[in-house]
Amino acid sequence: MQTVGMIANLLIVVGYVLVPFLWLPYLPLTRPVLLSGVGFFFTCAMTHVAMAFGFEHTTWMVLNHIAQAAFVLFFVVGFAQLLRRAKTYRAWLRGDPLPGDRPGRSPT
């Protein structure tokens, strides 16, 4: 059963390592948000490497998790801001009223 856990964790590592190469390049991310996403997925992969080889409770893993917490917060908050900005831009293109707009505004 231990071998199955190791194999499962290593397959999860492969998945986490592939995300920055296969998904993140296609998202409209700023460089800081992109790098925080790469950092998050890399630290996730390192967590599963440690789990595969039984090093879950080392000082290195505690530091990895601290970095992972910082990366995920920056990635999620930064990506949310980008999505809000895109939503506002799409509304502007449609000519929808934006907060603070005067009536009769034209998008051109």
C-alpha cells in the first residue's frame, strides 16, 4: 500500500509541474501573478514529493508551506483583481453603465 501512495503522490507532482507549462501561459496574467502561480504549483509539487518519500514533517516542509501560503494568496487575490478588471472592460465595450458613470455615456 505504501508503494501505491508513493506512485499516487508522484503522479500528483507531475500534474502540478505541468500546470505552469500547459495552463498558465494561456491566462491573461500579469508577470507577478504568473510568477506567484508558478511558485504556488511548484510548492504544491514539493509537498507531494515530500509525502511520497516520507518527509512531511521536516523544517524544510514547514518553510515550503509558508512559501506556498504566500504564493497562493498572491495568486488568488491577483487573479481575482485581473478578472474584475476584465469584467469592467467587457461591460465598457458593451456600453453598460459603470459605477460613477453619467447617463448617456458612449463607449467610443
